[in-house]
Amino acid sequence: MSTPELSWFKSSHSSSASGDCVEVALAWHKSSYSSASGDDCVEIAATPHTIHIRDSKNPTGPTLTLSPAAWTEFVCHSAQRRGSGRTLS
């Protein structure tokens, strides 16, 4: 099954041999803090052990991957900075 909302990629645990490939699907979600005009969009795809982050303007470009703990720390830190009136640098 394939849908436009899913992004498939080869698992890093697959071998380089053509017959031993495992693909994983990511469901990307746009950040609620991204602008409605679509020009400042951050998307994430969460799995049990990794949070994938990308720029929606470049969906085939590089992604940042973090552990759930690192992502939680980032979100909490960002929320604290936002609440204090300071902006992120």
C-alpha cells in the first residue's frame, strides 16, 4: 500500500544486496507553528526510536534525526524561550 502522505526509505539495517531490503514508511506532519502560507514549514515524522525533521519545501533533501529524549528537550527549551519573550537564535 502506498499513499502520498507516506515517505518510504530504505532501512539502515538492510544490506546492500538487492534482495535484502527493508523499507520503512514515515508519515510526515507539518508543525502547528509553521506559517499558513507554506513558506516556513517544518515537518516531523515520529517513530518509536527516532524523530525525523525536514523542511517541507525540500522533502527529498536532508533530514535531521533526533532521539525522542533529545526532541522532548528541544521542544521544552523552545517553549520556555517562547514564554519568556525571547526568540530563538
